[in-house]
Amino acid sequence: MDISIIETSGLGDRSYLVADGDTGAVIDPQRDIDRVLELADHRGVRITHVLETHIHNDYVTGGLELARTTDAEYVVAPGDDQLGYQYHAVRDGDTVEVGTFQFRVVHTPGHTQHHVSYALHDSHGTPVAVFTGGSMLHGTTGRTDLLGQEHTEAMSHAQFHSVRKLANELPGEVEVYPTHGFGSFCSSTPASGDSSTIAEQRNTNPALTQDEQTYVDELIAGLSEYPAYYAHMGVINTQGPDPVDLSLPQPVEPAELRRRIDAGEWVIDLRSRTAFAAGHLAGTLGFELSGSFVAYLGWLYTWGAPLTLIGDDHYQILAARRELARIGVDNVTGSAAGDIHTIAENAPLRSYRVADFNDLAETTNTATFTVLDVRRADEYRSSHVTGAMNIPLHELPGRINDVPAGDVWVHCASGYRSSIAASMIDQPHRNVILVDDQFDNAEKLNLTT
């Protein structure tokens, strides 16, 4: 029996293909199911079952479309939700037979109320792995505040007992395969490592090494903000997502691109943060296509608004469209690819300086300026540049006017969030300087409080 990992690094999630011989099952697939189909075809596997650990809040599922495409059984633990499609409902203790192996359903509430894990048993009935979704993660657990603040404490207690249930019922050698925890905002705290076992989790997971109240108190205290687009994912996944469209958006001529920018539409420049800083169309927003691109764009995006993409080439445009489709941003109405001067039809471009914390240190005693820290409030409280103002990136769209005129040095923890923020505040009355540097260097230079 083989377990293949399908990584979605931009969202910090994993999906899985489990196969024995020519029969297989998929757990928690992302919306772009072509990756799963290609893997199954390469392996010579026929997908007979698609299993969901929960109704997802951080991405649009591909489970429904994958089940329809492969004529597989769609396995969901819906609870009280009224799902808008046909599925095989399961509950705690049920088994799902797939060829020579089977999954045992384990109700593990906490991340969501009706969340389940799937314990995988081989042809001899021996448990060999468990797919834990947003329950037991590697060295942590899934966040427990997705149902609202009024439910967070109860869900945190439920999460504690769910993780202990898995640890008590499964042997130590069982491999743990979570969906979240590889950079996902669905993790309550950062996860550790790429692989783990039940035995390792007994020694490292806070739900297994702390008493219940300590675990609950520390989990809740550590919860930070999560992307605003989460509010739409559960609705889409409950109703049933539309089939995915990964085609190249219609090319847009320079005059039409300018009209869209002037009309205040979302026009996103996908090029590197330094290329954007060196020259960009005024009114466009810089979201470098790397790292957590889709999470931050989804966080700031006006849901449902038309969106136009600018990129170095068509491959970059297509890659961005794929990532956007994973969170249901489907209203991509145009694209422009190639040299930015050609895209701008040789009109003047805006630009700003890129610097590091050493440059900031050399400036501190010689000029009047503002330092804008766009990290989360909890990051700012932990340590910040002395005198810096804090406007978390996700709050910036509603607080642009709070940013003073003149020289504004913008930083975050690594340069990615600050590059987005710099593009948002880049206006003629401001001289923006993007700090493209690790925050650790500010601390080494004694710039922090």
C-alpha cells in the first residue's frame, strides 16, 4: 500500500492518494483536480472513493468534481449541514471499504463541529496511518475559532479530547497525515516537521503533553487573525463548487487596462517585488506570485470583484489563476503579459526604492520619516522598530489615510507583506521605501523595542 502526498504549498495544505494495486482513494483534494488525476494515471490507479475530513474553511474543495469525474463515492461527515449534492454520509465508527484496505471513521470535533479523521487499516486489518485533517497536526492542532468567538472555548476543549482519542485508540507506529499545518492559517500554531507518528505526537503535541485547561488557555491566547476569505469557503463547499476553470484569461489591450485601473478595478501585478518597485503602472497592486500569494490576496480582495492579472508571461498568469481558483476567486476578467513598458504602451511608470534594515539604521539620525510595520498586532507587540506605527496588512485598505505623507519605510517580517503594502500606499504625496529584509536583522541592529 502506498500513500502519495499532493502538496499545496501556497495554502499550507496537503491532499493524499492512498492506493493498493490499481485501486485508490483520495483524501481532502484541492479544487485543481488535474494534479490528482495525473498522479493516479501515472500510478495506474482507479479512484473509487473521495473522502473529506471536514467542510473546509481555507480552500474550495475539489472533492465533488473529482468524485463526479471518476465516478467515485464521495464520503463526507456532514453533521447538521444541508449539502447541495449527493454524498455518502459517515459517522463515528463507520468503515469505508476500498479494495483491499479500509478506513475507520473517527469523530474528532474541534476544528469544526463535525470533523472526522480516517484511520487507515491494511489488508490484515492493522492500522497503519491516520488522516487527521485539522485535528491532530504535527506538533500542534487545528485552530478552534472558525465557528465564532462564542464557540471557541468549547471547541478548544473538544479538540483536546479529539487528539487524545486518536492517541489512545491508535498504536504508536501509526503515521499521522494532516491536511493543515504546513503554513496554513488553519493551524493554531506553526506545525513542526514533514512527517510524524502517533508515538511522536504523544511526546510533542500540546494536547497530549499539557493538562486540558493549560492547553485550552494557551491555544486561545495564541490564536491570531485568519484570512477574510474564509467566510466564503464553507458556504461554497456546502452548496457545491462549480467546475474549475484554469484557462488563460482574455488578453487586455493597454487602453482597456488603463481604463480598468482608472475605474478602481483590481489589477494585480504578479511580477517580483523588486521588479514592481523598479517600474509599475500607477494604480496597480503588487502581489508577487510566491509564498502566501493567494492567502494574502484572498484576505484583501473585495469578494466577487472583477480582477485583471499582469505577469511576466502567460505561464505566470496561468499559475496565478490556478492558485486563485483554489479559494474560489473565479472572476478573472483579463490578463496582460510581457515587458511592463510594452504593457504600459511606453507611458511613464511609477517606482520606489528597495532597501534593507541597515539602510534604515543609517537613516535614523539624518531624516524625518515614518516607519510602517504591517505585521500582525501580536508580532508587533512581541518586538518592533522603535517609533514604528503598526497597521496590519489586512487592516491597511481601510486605513490608507492614516499613513502620513513624506518618506514612509514599510516593513514586515520578510519583505513579502510589506511589498504588498508598499504598492497600496504608493501615491504621489508619499515617498515609499520598501524594506525587503528579515526582521531579525532589525533586532541585530538594535533598532527594536
